[in-house]
Amino acid sequence: MPIYSIRPSLALRGEAQINTSKNAVLPIMAAALLCHTPVTLHRVPQLTDVDSMARVLEACGAAVTRDGRDMTIRADSLHSPADADIMHRLRASILVLGPLCARLGEAQVPMPGGCAIGQRPVDIHLRGMKALGAETAQENHLAMARGKLRGGGLYLDFPSVGATENLIMAAVLAEGVTRIENAAKEPEITDLCDFLTGCGARILGAGTGTLVIDGVRRLQGMDFTPIPDRIEAGTLACAAAMTEGSVLLTGGRTDHLRALLFKLREAGVIVQQDARGLCLRGRARRGVDVRTLSYPGFPTDLQAPMMTVCCRAKGRSVFLETIFENRFMHAAALCRMGADIRTEGRMAVVEGGGPLYGCPVEATDLRAGAALMLAGMIAQGETTLLDEHGHIDRGYERLDEKLRQLGADIEKKPGSI
């Protein structure tokens, strides 16, 4: 049970290396189930979500080995996972549905878990599988798909990232041509398509709302390095923007973070890209309005850290959360620290510029935990952040150490694990 002790920090300065993206690594791990020869992924981050996904793949019959930051996946003998407890630990576990059905002709997957940030039903996954010719059902906490997959036309009611990933993976081995419209456009989708194309898949339109996939019979494994983590980079950018920092985020990419960086510039931060990565100088001084949207809109995963930035900036900021209905849980903890935030439904109004005061707070989900760690850095006195369920370590590799490397005063209290 990690417990962080956080004290006021001076301006953050220095360099921090951005890890590869958790949200890119997890679907690519699932996609390795499609390959008849081994897949090796490089620079894999050391995260509990990655460990959980490895156990999900092993529950499907794959062999997963790690050598430092390299991970090799062999999917020689596959079957549907029977261990519901492993599947419940991770929302991304649903991503094995498409690959298993494509390889085996059937898949029976226990319903997944994850952060309690809102409802994320799997019906859009199942409707897509049905459009590809599978018989589908959802019963007794199981999602099921069975049958030979054939290409077809799909329109997603919502550009769901997970559903887009699942249906891409199902379609690459389906017979014939599949067209997915209103597909998600996130960089992690493009990275998945780049990986699958390298393995022999035929995919057109990656990064756009329309994907055309010409199914092939077999995929071969390859060596692959996923993209940098834009959410880690965005969180550290928010930390720099709160503390009058001067920070280089090595490997950070402005083309993946345009919406966040536009808002930071609007707030008064100087943002530049150079050959090494993303540079930020100065502090957010003015409030901004934020509306979360599917990519390339403002990422819902950066809404909580950005709200913390706006607590420091003077003036009013308005947040509209359009993706998840329960993603303001950090607001109550920020108010306990002295922030002036009013929430109603999917809207939050922040009256920024007042002081924050350290006090005990709790991480209710992954991104909320990161936001509260940042809040502790600008609060007067000491903030004790309890992360009873290890949310932060699910998606950030040693976030406290990375912030401390830049000058933050953060430590894990003795006895925490």
C-alpha cells in the first residue's frame, strides 16, 4: 500500500525520459496472440498493468518472458482464459477477445475490471464481432464470440479506443475486406496498426476515422518498440507548468499532445519541441476552459492533472468531461486541500489562484492519484497521499522518482510497498 509524503517543491528543472506508452503496449501485447512466431517488444515499462496483461496472456496459453525491458511473447498453443480473477484486474483484458476468435474460431472471456471512472460496456465490441460474422453473447459475466470471421462493414456508434483495437485485431485474419468507420484515431491505434502491418497485416487509414483491412491467413512475429507515453509526458508537463519549471521531456512528442500544449500555452507556459523532446518553461498564470474529447481532442486521461494546474492559475476555468461520467473524484480531494471547485454532473468550475494546504488524501483512480501528487507539490505544508490499491503504479513507472529527479520533494514513507 504505497503512501507518499509530499512537500512544497521549488521550480522543477532538468530532464526526464518518457517511457513507452502503456496504452500502446497493452493492445500490442494482445495482438501478439495473432502471430505464429515470437514477438519481442522493447522498452516495455515496468507497470502493474503490464504485469497484469502478461498474466492475462499466460491465462490464454501464451508464454511471456522478460529480459530487462524486453518482453517476448510466444503464442503457440492458445485457449480461452478461465481465470476470472486475472481478467477482472484489468480493463484491457477484453482485448484478447478479437485475437482469440480470429486464431481459434471462438473466444470466451470473463468480463474485465479497471478503474471506477465510469461505465465502459463491451457491447460495442460484441456488435462489431457480430458484424464480422461471429455469434456473440454476454452472459454469466462472460463475453463470447464464435465462428469464422469474414470481412464486413462496421460503423462504431462511438469512436471507442478499445473496440477499435479489438476489431482491428479480429479483422486482420478475417476472410475478405473489413471497413471500420468512426474508428478511434489515437496515436496508440496507429502504433497498433504499424505493429500489425510489420507482422504482415494489410491495413489502410491508420490515424483516420476510416480503416480498411484486407485479411490475411497468417501473421509473423517481429521486434517492435512502441511509441512514447503521451499521458506520462502530459502529466510531467502539467507538473512543470505548476512550478515555474524549465523541463526537457526526452522523447515527448508535440504531435501527440497538441490539445494539452495549446491549453498550457493559453495559460502562459512556453512550449517548444527540439530534436531531443518536449521543452517547457514558465508557469500557468491564467485559467483555461477544457472539454475532453476523443483524439485529437483534449485527453480525458489528462483532465485531472490539468485541473490541478488550474487550481494554481488565477481566474476561472471550466471543465466539461464528455468521455466518462465519474471522472471528477479528484475534485473532492482538491477541495479538501483548499481548492475552490464546484462540480455538477459532467461539469466542474475551478476558481483558481488561491493557496492549497497539505492534508491526507487518497488516490481513487490512476489519473486522480497523479493529479493529487502534483497538488501536493504546490500545497503549503505536507500532503500524505494514500494509494491503497496501487493505482499510480498501474500507469506510471516510479512517478515519484521521476518528479524527484526534477527537484520535487516526494518520498514513499517507510513501511509502504
